[in-house]
Amino acid sequence: METVELTSSDVMPAVAPACKQEEFEMVYHRPATMVDVSMHYCPGCAHSLVHKLIMEVVDEMGIQDKTVGVAPVGCSVFAYDYMNIDMQEAAHGRACAVATGIKRLMPDKYVFTYQGDGDLAAIGIAETLHAINRGENILIVFMNNAVYGMTSGQMAPTTLPGMKTTTSPDGRDVSFYGAPIKVSELMSALPGSFYVTRQAVNHANGVRKTKKALENAFKYQQLHKGTCLVEIIGNCPSNWKMTPVEAAAFVDDEMVKTFPLGDIKVPKAEDLKP
Amino acid sequence: MAETKLMKGNEAMAEAAILAGCDAYFGYPITPQSEVLEYLAREMPKHGRVVMQAESEVASINMVYGAAGAGFRAMTSSSSPGISLMQEGISYLAGAELPCLIVNVNRAGPGLGTIQPGQGDYFQSTKGGGHGDYRLIVLAPSSVQEMADFVYLGFDLADKYRNPVLMLSDGAIGQMMEKVTFHPYTVPEKNKPWATVGKPETRERNYITSLFIQPERMEVHNQKLEAKFKQIRENEVRFEEINTDDAEYIFVAYGLSARICQKAMDLAREKGIKVGLFRPITLFPYPYQRLNELADKTKFMLSVELNSGQMVEDVRLGVNGKIPVEFFGRLGGMLPTPEDIVHQLETLMQHHGNR
């Protein structure tokens, strides 16, 4: 981590200045609720993409003034530097407790946490599980890349069996450390969870599905019927010691074996009635 | 008209929280203060307020963080081991400059300790408690009345300085029943433009954080906090003095100890010993200056505490070597009798007189 003071000089502007409306059709632009700065994330990292998807949903729903986000401790600790919404930075693992405090006082706001696997599944699993068990009407965006990113690649509760990390140099030994925690499956067993899905963003198709999942989850908050958990398999080329292309392939080849993609718990039609 | 009731300290504090406009209470059961959560679980919903039993003290304090960050009056209470668990969150609250009220109904420790009253959390309460450079405003009630009054004061000070306030009570003040009058109080209009309530187009986004990864910015933030603590030291010192005008000796004690010392003072005065009582009400900021002034006309001071000698270090800092400062305390949830204290005073008088 070098700096948080980021400038926009070297990034593509939200609206390309050379484009004149009459000459070109605008087909893609930065979400209005994204701050116009370059991000500190590594090349090929999933965080920046998922930040953008969340902000696209906030934009499209027109809920910037009704949304409060909670950032974790981990690589995405600086999420509030990029998301142009009101946010709180929580202590490591405590995002769901913080979000509970926000949402219970402001039940009509859209409240989401954005947490990695160390934050959510290790130090913060109690806060997460209890928030979901209470059916807090929040969205938990769970970024699972199977390693601790910010501290440079230590073993996480979600590290794959045999996967090498800086603290499991010979590969994760499940006889010693247990098997990776399947957070979504675990949490879907709680009656308080309303919508649980696992997606990945290593392909365009997955990106579209992830956005749809996030959109569903934001909209479901209006129903006040429970917690939405959107797990996203993140690529972490730097800590997986891979190129971005290799990391994208690793998601398909290895990550999904332990963490199969798709909806794990979806509301029934009658549950979607207000 | 102000209403007077006979109530437990913990319940008076809980009732005062409702009257003080506390929007949310998050807590976890622990003796000797579980009545607070029980009382509020029953009463808060009647007022449309939020009350929640959290899964742990760690969760409670972080729920307080979320609610306080959204601009609401939020509080929690616990007893010593639970307050230890909250220290991480308290440090974050102080770092992020979030106002809130935390009540510690101090029991004896360390570790699981015992459920009887103690004052062993003085250091933790007044010197920081969690990691990093910060202070809490610490209020020490010595009656059921003050457990109620300091809720209003605590919330007001927390909002004024954007800093957590700790009420440091103990297992006796929290559990005993006394008369308490709930004075009229007007909940101030909410004025927290920094709160995270959803960003309208008309302002920049608000974010609550204690993270400043560039050391230059971290230092600026630390200096800002220090400037605030300086202001608090200058403006918020509170204490009570009884019979200090003609006192040759002074008991220094807070909370429950001060009550026992008051009786000890009366017994000693009956014997013709000119002893007074100095009771710090704010433990941070500490009344160093007044103690220093009193030292000019006093032979020695005796700090009486329910611990092994913690506040006595601050008394010595205040007195700054002018006169001897002695310590007397009981431990483990045991209390000294007024007679014990008088005996200690007489022993010390003899000792210092014979020098």
C-alpha cells in the first residue's frame, strides 16, 4: 500500500472529452457514484470491478442519498475513497455489527457491507452469523479470494485444500487447519438469510450475473425480509502469484470446485410480495 | 415537575437514558449490570427506540459505532470483563471521533474476577484503555442520583467534543437503591452534519474512519485529537470538596470509596481530626490543579480506592511532591469500613508526626 492520495490525471475520464454526442454514441461510462480517481488495487484484482458493479446498481436505482456502505479491514479498506456515498469504516470483522447499528436506526436506508474472507469468515464470523441469524435487512457483499490480500497472501478460512500461501507454505493441510469454510452454504441454513448466491467476475458472463445478483439484493432490502449475502469469487493475481489471465483461469479450474457458483438460496415468489 | 423515585443505580441510569433521548442501546448481559439491558428491553420499545441484546460486547460496541456514525445518540453498558472486550471498538470510536456513552459498572478483577464492586479499572478508563493515543471523558458517579444525572451530562459532553464518554460506576452504586430525581432535560436538536445518513447531491460524501495510512495525515489527526483533549482538560474538570476549608488532611476518593470516606470523615471530625474529602467527578480530565492548590495547606493526602493503588498516581501528579500522598485500599470486591479508614488516617498522622 503506497498511497491514498490518488489523482485522476492518468485514468480514463468518465466521459471521453474527444467524444462529441453527434459523432459517437456513448455506450459505456463510469458510474456517476464512482469517485473519479485511480484505484490502489492490483492489475487483475476483482475489487475494482465489483466496486463498479455496486455503484452501477446504486446509480440505476437512484439511491445514492439512501445508501450507507460499510468498509472492512483488508484490501478494500479504502472502498470509501472510491464509492461516492456515505460510508463507515469498520474494525476488522465487525462490519455486520456496524451495519446492524446503522440499519436498525435507519430501516429505510440501503445498507451494505463489503468484506473479504479474512474479515468475514475468520475474525468476523460471529458478527456475520448473528447479523444473518437476526435477519438484518442488509446486503453483505462477500469477496472470497481465498487469501488475506492486504497483509500479502496469508492463509484464509477459505483457502483451498493444498493451496500454498505464505502461512501454509506446503499447502493447506486440512488435517491440521480443517477444510475451507463454505460461507454461503453455512449462512443459507439460517432462517434469517433471504437471498444467498455465489458468483464470480472472471468472465463477462459472470460479471453480468454478479451485477444482477447485486441488483436483486439491493431491491430485496425494500422487502425487509432478511439478509442478502452475495459471495463473489475474487481473483487475486498478486497473492496467487499468477498473471491476471492465469488467475482468471484458476477461478474456473480450482476455486469453483470448492466454491461452486450459482444461487444457493432464492426467495420464493410469495416471499417477494411486500 | 421533576419526579422522585426509589430506584437501583443501574435502573436509574437506564431510565435517564430514555429521558436523555438515547436512540439506541446495545448490550450483553453481565453481572452486576444486567438490569440495564433488562430495563431497556422492556422500556425502550415503548418510546420507539432501538434496544438490542448483541451476541457479545464486541458486537455491542460496534453496533454503537454504526448508530453513532449515523448521528444517533447511542450507548452501551457492561462490567469490567465486558468493557475489556470493548476496548478495540472504543479505540475506533475515539479515532473516528464518534460521540457515545459507555457505562462500566466496575467489578473486581483481573480476569473473570468477582461480581462485587471494585475500582480496578481506573487505569483502563482514564489512560486510554485500547490502543493508540486517545482519552475518554470519564465521569465517576457516587450515588444513584449521579448515575442518572451523568447520563445527560455524558451525552452532552460526547456530542460537544465528538468523543466517547465513559461513566465509571461500580457494582455497589449500580446495585443499591436510593432516591433519584429525574430533572427536566431537553434533548438537543440533532446537529451532526458529518453523520452517514445517505449522501444528498448538496454535499460531499461523509465517511467515518480512523484510518490515515499516510503518517503525515495520521499525525495531523493525532494532533487534532490532542487539541480536543487539551480543550477538555481546560473546560471540563469537575470535582466536589467537603470540609476542605480547614482541613489538615484530605481523603481523595471517587465513586463508592468517596461515600465510605465521607462517613470516615464524619467519624474523624467527631474525634477532632480536621479532615476533608476531595472527590474527583471527572477522572479524565483529572483535577490536578485543584489538588495542587489544596496541597499548600494540607499535611498529607490519603487516596482511598478499591484497588491496589491506581488513582493515587494522579493524586501524586497533582500534588507534585509538595506533601506526602498515601494510599489505602481494599481489593477483590472487599470494602473498607469507615473505621478502617479512620484507623489508617490516625496511623499515618502518627507516622508523619513522628518524622
